[in-house]
Amino acid sequence: MRDDKSDFLKGTLDMLILKIVALGPIHGYGIALRIQQISNDVFQLQQGSLYPALHKLEKDKLLTAEWKATDTGREAKFYSLTIKGRKHLESEVQNWQRVSGAVSIILSTAE
């Protein structure tokens, strides 16, 4: 059986990352862990997907990053949402809600 979870995630990864970062500054591993926890293990981000997405969001000025010590004392890059990132997230969430609502209507159509 094909793994459709990864296809879904590719289309929404930026939005999910921005939503998690909107909750407060967080490092990459923390983002992956929160997404996994909140999604009840439906989404499990691999480093090969997460870090390129974080770099792209930072390059696009949707996130800023600062090196800080983690709880374990190790240095990590902590990401924060920019004003531009917050506006982008709001727009993406509205679009997602519109699209998912339309899909729900189609799926609930009687055969």
C-alpha cells in the first residue's frame, strides 16, 4: 500500500511548521517532536524534509533563527515567526480551511 501520509505532508509542511513556531521559539527537533505528538503520530518528520523546509522559510523571511542553548546545554538554532510569517500563516490556514471544507462537502455527497 502506498504511503499517502508523506504526500499530504509535502503539501502542508510549511504551514505545519509555521503553526508550531507560532506557539513560541523552538528548535528543529522540537518542531518535529511537537508535530508528531499533536498529530498522534500521523506525521513523523524526517530531517531530510524538515531542515530544508526550515532553511527555505528562513530565506523567505517567514522565520528568523537564533543560536541558543537547549535544556540539555547543547547549542541549537531556535526559530521564531516574523510578522511576514504570521501573515503568511493566517493566509495559508484560511486557504486550507476553504479547501478542506470543499473536500468535505464533496466526500459527504450521497452516492
